[in-house]
Amino acid sequence: MAGSMTFAQWGNDLYTGRRSYPIVAKRRVWFSIVGVLGIASIIILLTKGLTLGIDFRGGSEFTVNGTSTTEQSVAVDAVHEVLPEDEPRVAVVGGDAVRVQTSQVSGADETAVVEALAAGYGVEAADVDSSFVGPTWGESVSEKALWGVTVFVLLAAAFMAVYFRAWRMSVAGILAMLSDLLISAGVYALIGWEVTPSTIIGFLTILGFSLYDKMVVFDKVRENTTGVLDQSRNTYAERANLAVNQTLVRSINTSVVALLPVAGILFLGAFVLGAGTLRDLSLSLFVGIAVGAASSIFLATPLDVSLRQREPKIRRHTEEVLAERGRLADEGGHEAELAAVAAGRSQLIPGHHQGHGSQPRRKRGGR
């Protein structure tokens, strides 16, 4: 239909520069949004906190199998008969089983809880499984999880610094990934689901996805900004903005393809099978992939541009380009072309559209 635009055409327009969004130019807006979300996540984590699973805090776990009812209040009442001051955590597993987590119990108290749960759910005592996780093992899991995240971040920073030969891109990428982790943890704390080893695996996975997406964008930024100081047509920020637009469709497609199966697993784990490994893993993956894709577009490259513009040579080059553009505007020539350049469109692609104003920048002292 005339006047309509397909997704493929939209993506092609972004890549060639016929269409562009001033993502880098509005970086203060994105920084403000991320700052608000980060502060909100910190407040949630400090006030509500993460709901640590039994693997991290230690305790006793009872699983009632083959029950005809999954009413959680039955488990709470049964535990309170033996442990009046305990606040058990109850979850439905698989549709016909109930998982009950309590503080550490053993001996006669453990037997009493098993019998109370069996009586409450109308099953045999043999259908109630019990296990114990010591606090020492839980502390070991927490320590290893923290070390895993720390090692990943350090290796990712070193890899980006070596690959791009630019520490500023490395810093921007790491800050963006840490914001992904913080916001994802805040959402997880807000929902209140338990943090299990599966959750930690999910967080490490989203860091890997986030790193991959940012590497794709940064690689295009490096390609577009090579030799940027040797011309007087575009600034570093404008060429970086083109890179973000050129990789926008790829980031969206990759994220959607990743989110669809994760969303299916999340729905299956949360509403069909009940609490369990699938639910814990899929929630962290779903939130992290969505946040990581957004930060790759709106945070990573704008951070890199902000850091690069602190360099005297980049700042000086930007001033000269804008001054030259202002001079051409005063002369009244090529208003449409100047507007396109300022918006970050087609003239930004290196090696293309060689027209007015595309000559290489003259070096000082040359003719």
C-alpha cells in the first residue's frame, strides 16, 4: 500500500542513513532514566531486599508429593503446629506437589513437621520428603556466585580494552553491564521471587548476552569513527550515532528472538509447573535480556561518546566541525544537506555521498 513502510525497509533506511534517530544527542535523557531506575533498584534492594532461597540462607525443606490440594495455608498451619514462631515459605511445584521451606529443624521436630504436613494434605508420611541445607554450604554458594560475577566483569573489561584498543569503550561497556545487573536485581527483588542458584546462572547469562550486544554496537562505532579527525564534515558523536542506528534493527531482532522462548518458559514455569528451576532461571533471563538490549542502544554508546568528548582532540575537532557548519549555514548554502548532517543521516557513512563538504580535513601547516 502506498505510503506504508515495512520493517525491512525501515531497517534499510536506518543502515543507509536515510532515516536516523538522535539517540546520542539525547544522552542526558537516557542517563537520567537509567539513574532513576538505578536509584529505585538500590532503594528496593535496601528496603525489601532479595528473597534468598534455601541454598543461600540454609534451612530445612519438605516436599509433599501427590497431594490432591495445593492450598498453601494448609502447609503454614501444619508448620505452625510444631514451630509456632516460624514463617515457612510455601510454593506449588508441578501442580500436585507442595514445597515447604522452614528454619533448620532436626530430630523430633523434623518428624513432627513431616507428620503434620502429611495429615494436613491427606497423604502418607512416606510421601513427604525432607532435606537439609546447612548455612555453611549456603555461604559457599553466595561467595562463589559473587566471585563468578566479579571475574566475568574483569575479563569482559580486559577483552573490550584489548579488542577495541580503547579503554573508554571498555569503561562504557562495563558501566552499562553493571547497570543491567543492578536494574535486573531490583526488578527481581520487587517481584519477590526467591534467588536460587538458577537465578545466579541467569544473571551470568544475561551479562554474556549484554556483552555480545554491546560488542556488536561498539564494533560499528569503531568502524564509523576510524579517521574521524581527518575530515571536517561530521563529529565523533554523529558518526557514533549512525552506528547505533545501523545496529538498531539487529539489536531488536536479536532481543525479540531471545525473549520469545524465554517468555514461553517463564509462563510455563510460573503458571503451569509452579515454582522451580525453570521459573527462577527464566525470570532473570527475561528481565536481563530486555534491560541489556535497551542499555546497548541507549546507554553504552552515549557513555562512550561522553567519555571521548573529554579528550582535547575530540572536543577541538567537534568545535571546528560545528563552526564550519555554522559558517556554511550563514552563507545560505545547502540547508537540507546541513540539516541531514546535523541529524546524523546519510552523509555520515564513510566513503559514501561524496559531495559538497566531504573533502578530507586539511592538516595544520599544509596547503
